[in-house]
Amino acid sequence: MINEERLVASFMALARMDSPSGEERAVSDYLMNALQGLGAEVERDAIGNVFSRLPGHGEPLLLNAHMDTVGPVGNIQPVLVDGVIKSDGRTILGADDKAGIALILEVVRTALEQGLDLPPLDILLTVQEETGLCGAKAFDTSRLRAREGIGLDTGGAPGTIAVAAPTHDVLKAVVHGVAAHAGAEPEKGISAIVVAAEAISRMPLGRIDEETTANIGFINGGRALNIVPDLTEVRGEARSRDKAKLEAQVRRMVAAFEEAAARYGARVEVEVKREYTGFRLAPDEPIIRLLARGAAEAGLEPSYIETGGGSDANILNAAGIRIVNISCGMDKVHTTDEQIAVADMVRTAEWLLACLRLRASAGPM
Ligand SMILES: [Zn+2]
């Protein structure tokens, strides 16, 4: 039922349009045109998200993907070899998340062409997902008719459903020491770098448990080789699919800074900010049941995974929309080895199409 050649061509065309976060304009122009061509209402909001609606039968459904990619980009050249699409090795491919967008377009095209029933569709294609879910955070969710949705922004075998994602906190610590001449009178100084190093060495980091992780990502400080550093800034993060575990981990990180500062007579200011809230959908939620039934129709075995990363789905769930990501077949994302198998895209398209038809034909599920 799916036009494989057209799906591949449309994915390749999208992949060729460089769209690092914040530079999605060309790809969004292209998509607005494509959606208008399908008869959809289309608008772009102030930050650049493309929001589109199509009429249909039954309960509305949200489809979501993001237009931006990570780097490196620059004249991306997708190549198809033995059924697998890759970049030429210099850049990422951008299957994350243009595979998701190509799938949405192809499934809607197929349904309209073949006169298949669709549910009323809200299609949200966001900007700046990779740099902190900024597009989704800025989107006015009161524009949505749908209370449930399918996101196409994860990897894994066709049939994979990401039913849970973590809550994510970021932390910034500024350590204030005392500057002194490092050769003449170092005893008058308090090294902010030493305080930060000791704090970091005493906090649990990396994988804390199966659903909790923590990382120090930046450390910045020092003025000169001969000055005891009076200022160091450290930035880190922690995530967990269990909010209480996250809060305990963040407390340990903050305490490590405070204790180290106290030992040396330094001062530390720690700022903790919630980036996004986690979610977990139960197997009997209507959207999960729809995906499982659609998978069965498409001959796929659903597999339920819990992710360690955030996505637009975190922001949308926090706004009351029950949405999960399904795999669109992307693999080795965020690297220049990123790839996607055409067969996986086709099977995912069949799965998505089956879900849409079920949604349009069923009453409330
Ligand atoms: Zn993504």
C-alpha cells in the first residue's frame, strides 16, 4: 500500500535540506507547501513550528516530529546502498527526525490517494527540539484538538513504542574562591578549581541505577597560570524516570558542592532548573492499545521501551496530551554513521497507516 519509491525520495529531499536547530526555515517552507498540497490548513507560529490540520472521522489524533537536526551538517548527501540510507560520511543523515516527517507525509498522502478514512489530524512539526525542546515549549497547545498522539522520534526495530521518558534537571554551580599570587602567597588564596574538583569527585555520576543518570558536562574557570582561581563554573544534569530518585540525586550533587565549599572556606551558588518532566503510559491507555492493534494489523510485534532521553513528547504530555514516540527506524543518530533501512521505514509507514485507519473507524477506544 505504501509507495516506497516516493517515501524514499521524499525522505532524501528532506535530508538534503540542512536544518540545524534554529535554521529550519527552508525545510519549514517546503513542508508548508507539501501540507497545503495535501489540502491541509497550515500555519507557522512565532518561533517557527509548523502546525497543520486535516479533517477526518472519529477522535482527533496528533502526529508529531521535529524539523531540526544536530550537527555536523553542510550540504548533506544521503546515499542509498543495499537498502540502507546513510550520509556520505561527512555529516549526520538527519533521519532524526526527517524520517518521522517523511513518514507522516507519506501516510497521509497514501490515505488521501486511496480514499482511506483518516481521523481528524493535528500535525505538529517543531523547531529547536535538539537544543532543549524549545519549539514544543513555545507551542500554544490550546491550538490542538487531539488529546492523544503519536510521535515519530525514536529508534529501534519497527514496532518499538517508547512508553516512558525521564524527568530532567540541569544544575549550574558557581564556586567563589579567593584569588592570590600563586607563587608569592598561595596560602592567601582559595582555589575555586580545587573546590569544584573535590565536589565533582565526591558525587555519584554516570549510571546511578536502571532509570537514573547524572553527568557533569562543563567546567570553566581560571584566569592565569600564576593566579589561584577565584571563580569556577560547573554545569551538569541528572535524569530519572522516577522523580523521587531524581530529586535525591540532585540533592547529592548540590550537597557535594556545599560540603566541598565549606571545607575550603569557599562560597558556592547552585542553581537547579527542571528542563522537562517525565511520563509513563500504562499498557491499557487508549493510545497504547491503538498502537498495539495497529502493529498487529501491520504484522509487527509491539515492543515497549523506556528511554533515557527527552523529546517533544515530554512537553506535550506535561500539557495533558497523551503521546508516545514510536520508532521510525533511525539508527546511530547524532553521529556521522547515522542510517536508516528503507524496509524499516516502509513497515513503520504501514503500521502508522493501520493506526490511523483504526482510529478513524473506531468509536471512542
Ligand atoms: Zn529526534
